[in-house]
Amino acid sequence: MIRTMVRMRARPGLEPAVESAWHTVAGQIGGQTGNLGYGLLRDAIDSRTFVVVTEWADESALRDYLAGPVAARLADVVRPLVGAAGPESHRVMHDSDRGGSRIFVDVELTVPPGRLAEFERGYAEVTPRMAGVPGYLREELLREPGSDVFHIFAEWTSEAEFYRWISDPAHAQQEAGPIAPFLLDFRRRLFHVAADPGSGPEPTTGREAAAVHRTTDVLVVGAGPTGLTVAVELARRGIECRMIDRLATPAGQADKAIGVHCRTMELWEDQGIVREAMDAGIWLTGNMVFVNGVEIHRMSWELPELPYAHLGLPQYETERILTERLATLGVRPQRGAELVEFTQDDDGVLATIATADGGTETVRAKYLVGCDGAHSRVRELLGLTFTGGLGRFPQLFMLGDVDVDWDMPDGHLLRFLHETDGRMDGMLVCVPLRGESRYRIATLAPPRFFAQTGGQDAPPGFSEELAAPTLADVQAALDQLAPPGTRASNLRWSSVFRISHGIVDRYREGRVFVAGDAAHLHPPAGGQGMNTGIQDAWNLAWKLALAVRGLAAPGLLDSYETERRPEGEEIVGRAVRMAFTDELDREDLKRQFLQEMSMLLSYADSPLVGECLTDPDALRNGPRPGDRAPDVGGLRRQGVGHPMRLRDLTRGTRHTLLVYVDVSVDEAALAAAEKLYAEVRGQMAGEVDGYLLLSPDAPAPRLPAPPVVRDTGGEFRTTYGVSGVALYLVRPDGHVGFRSQPIDADALRKHLHLVFGGAR
């Protein structure tokens, strides 16, 4: 896509005439083949200056317009009304990199009329603050005439400088703080400078581009936890994304996932929402299993080595928290909007969307991510099939949200099974919710509900209501399976569902991806569905952001399916095996719990991870390539008055290079490590941070680059199994990408080439 911006300054007193002249021609611009948009903006500081904005599908469409009668007519009607054109009065920009360095960033926001003075005062403070930001050149404040919509249009020396600034969470307070209240809902677009209208490639989208109404980097379909995680991670990296969801309003009852795994809590800490989740949830402190009324198993989930415990949080609260976080990044889901169809080519995806008002619109995106759940339209349009077919359990189940009066320990997930001749013929699962004595129960539905379906399969998913079970139905299940005297009350809602399970044959087709329930369906055992979808999104988003920015190696996006599909397949299979058993593995319950919580998740078999060890026993006790990088404490950094965690260093949107050095390392090896860090920082477009971790007795270098952190308590040395000089590269998703002992610079370069290609 190409944008042109033509500045013109009205002669004194002729400002209304300029607006009138524009309106006589504007509609004809919109009728031009390949036009994606047009508008007139007015300088908010100099009211005599106007900017004509047009957007085009490709260079051919722009050339046809410039050489045609409509552009000539616009020039004729405004020529008597404006002064002579000044320098840089005509700008041509692309939405993708054409090899230049300078970029323009367009931030569109709405200022309520009653707060205009507040905004103007704040903006007057922002402008001088921005002058000191590295890479920032200048900006102008534009306004859509007759509206409350403003555009902050800023020029930067490079895309890398802009993303370096935007990825620092402190910038909002340091520079943009005075107008931060107006940036809770905004749209940001980035453009690369072009030398002239004919400098780009030939058109790629053909005639269909003429129907495009909007463009974006990534279109996310589905505003559940998976889609929201994708959008948050893209927006954190400055990638423009648009999110649609067919539901007009978010769900408001606890009929979906209610268990948040320990690993998910770690991800939420990185995203800055873990406190909100803890405040809204309840800790699940353990589980108990009863068979035929006899307790056969009890386990505490409060393990001291875990960074967080297992949280009980209804999915509607998860979606609320993620949606609010996304809003702080300038993105809001478009609700009541449903994907109708899409096509894709080598450069992007063209999607048709049915909107809430009954109309349709088309969106051109570089990539599309389908997070639209069990009934995924994206999966359907891609023609994806479930490997081995979609499985459905023959039983019908019912859910209910009730208060339960009994003598059971707080915070425990409770499973009651009934077996006859070794076969399970009754089950009841009770999960505590926030509130006194409140539980979500799941149990076999009474036989009359199966008759109600006519023996036909219910649609997959947990919230497809076939009927409304009564409080008496819930009480009957408790009478059969729970301890004697248990009473249910206050039935808030209930539903009937059938368990479906399966995994699609592939997670990607060209520029379109599927994640979450669109890719895999799970039985509720272990609460895997939502957490696995969030892990999908966490794995995909950082890779997709690099691809959008042109920094990804050719095979980087392929690694999403390579890493996530085997994990999804294993989780689906394990959940099916666990669905009707008291326990899967009695030999190592702790390991089983950690596995369920995704704390043992590893991408060790991925071609995107690697190592270089001269001694086979080197780093034997440390995390392997692909493993989750464990957190450690006891780190000290000069100027910081408290111990730090490793997570304080690796948290964020970039790779982190950790170089460990102890007292045995000579100055030459230390200098080589410093040189390697500088090289990596320079070649990887600022996408790699780095730290030098020193043992307690190692001397500090005179010129600390990378920054120095001392492993005062020796926790890093012990946990990562390092000695002498060693290197760990931690990916943005918190997994080890590469390790080396001693440091092999060539091997590290080869690994980075797998991620970034030839980025500089």
C-alpha cells in the first residue's frame, strides 16, 4: 500500500474555500481503481495549512491517478486558493520497507470536545520532551476538519529507533505522559519513505485491491484468551493489528476455562497483568480424588519451587484483564464482526468481514491468525482436517455454577468417581470459584438430556446449551457421588455439553495461522485448552512481529507449527487418557502436576534451538536448548539497592544474551565476549539485549558493555550449570534458544541467522 500526503497553505481568509474545493473532488478520488482511502487534514497549530491524504493499492494505481483527470481537476480548483508549494510539500510513503531508513508514524486518536484544552496543554509539554529522544526528528499535529479526530504525524530516523523507544514501558511517562490519558484508544500506522511514486515494485494484488477498505499488519480473528494474547504481544512490539470477534458482547459466566497454569502466570507477569489476575482469582491449593466414596489421593499444589501457584480464574475475567491490557496499547476488539471469507497471495491476505450493522468490509493484512475457537471459520476456510477425525465422547455432561455446603478443604479441586467392576460409571468434578462455598461442577447429565438431542452429537465446545439442568439435577449428582449430607444451592446457570477432542493436520497455510481451540480441542481434564492456546499465541506472536518488520529468517514462521503442534498433540492425547481415570501416573505425581502446569514444556526437538559444547558434560546440570529458562534470584547490579531476579533481565520483547564469567577467565576471553556482544547488538537491529553475569569473586571489567550483573548468591551458576565462561541465549518467549561453553562466536552467529536471517 502507498500513501501520499500533499501539503498546501491557504491564502489568508480562503480556508473555507479550500475545504469546499476539496469536497467537490473527494468523491471522485474514492472512485478511482485501486484507491484505498482519502481525506483532508488540517494543521492543528497553523489553521491555514491543509494536507490531502490518499492511499493506493500499488504504484500502478497511483500513477494512473496522477496522470488522470481527477488529480488534474483537484489541482485546478485549489491552485487559486493556496500559495506556492514549499519544500517537502509532497510525500510518498509505503506501508512496507523499500530499503530506505526514515519512517513516518501516524497516531490517530480522538479528543472529546470537553477535554480539548487539557489535550492542548499536554501536547505542548510533549513536544519539547520528544526532542531529546534518540532517532526522533519532528512531528506535526493534524486534525480531521469538523471532527474530534487528531493525527500525531512523526518522523523518525529509522524503524529500529522507533521500536526501541516504543518497547520501553517507561517512555509513556517520560515523554508522552501529559497526553497518556488520550492514548488509551488510538490507532498507529507506520510508513517508510519512498523516493518518488514510481520507486516501488509493480502491483501485486490485482483488481481486488480496489475493494479494500482497511489495511493492517495482522488481522486476528477471535477475541478469546488466545487471540487477545496474540494481539497484546504484537502491539507490545509496535505491530499494527486488528481484532474481530463475532460475539457482540463478551461472555459473562464461568462456563469455560477456570484454571490458570503456573507457566501462564509467568507469561502474565511479563505482560504486566499478573497482579490483576491474582486480585480477581482464587488460589487452587491442591486436589483430592475419591473412588466409591473413599479418598485415594490428596496432593498439595503449593510447591515452594514454583514462581506462582495454580490460579482459579473464570475465563470471562481472563478476557476482561487481557482486553484492558490491550486497550492500553491502543487496540480494541471489533465486536459483532464475523469473518466471511479470505484469499491470500504472496504479499498478504484479503479478508471479507460482516459487520455488526449488517454491512461488509474488506481488510488487507500481511498475516491472519485464526483464534476463533471450536467452530473456527478460519479452520473451515483453510480446509484443515482433524488428524484421525474429530473424536467425541458418547456421554453428555452438564455444568453448573452453585454454592455447595460440605466439609471439604478450601481451594481444592475435588474429583469423585464411581466404579462398577473396574469401569467408571459416574463422575463429579468440583472446582472452587471466588466466593464463599462457590463451585463449578461438571458431571454426567441425566439420561433425559441425551434423549433431548435425539441421539445426535452436540456441537463441540463447552458452552453450547442444549437444555438447562435444574438444581435438583445437580443435587442428584451430589447425592450419588459427594459425601453424605452435601447440599447445593443458588444455581446461577447450568448447561449441557459433549466433549470433543482432536488436533488439526497443520497449523499454518501460507500467511494464515490457527491457534488455540481453532487448532486443537481438549477434554476438560487438566484444564489444558485455554492455557495451551495462550502458549500457542506466546510462541507465534514474537516470530510474527519479526516477519512483519522484515527481520525474520525464511524458516522462522515454520517453527511455530514445528514447536507447537507436537505439544498440542501430546496434550490432547494425555487429556483424553485422563478423562475417566482417577490418576494417570501414581509413580511421580509431582512431575505429573508440573507437566500439567506447562512448567516442563520444552522445544528441545525444534530446529530453531541449538548448542555448542566442547565437553559432553558441560552445562549438563543446566536447562537444555528449548527448555524453559528457569528464574533465579540473588543477582546484584550496581546502583540497585535490592537483589534482582534473572526474570528482571530477560523480561520483555527481545532476545537476551547471558554471558557468564568466573574468576578463572582471562582478560582476552572477557574482551572477546564484549566484542561479540557489540557485534550481535549491531547486526540484529537492536533485537538482542545482553548482560555479563560475574561470579562473586570475578573482577569487573573497566568498561561494562554489556551491563554487568553479579551472581552474588551463586544461584545462576548452580541452576544453569556454568563455570569458566559460558553463554545462554534466551528467546522472547522465555525458552533457551542457544547455549555454548566455552563461547563459540561462529556457532552463535549461525544460530542467530536461523532467527533473523541477515538482519542488520
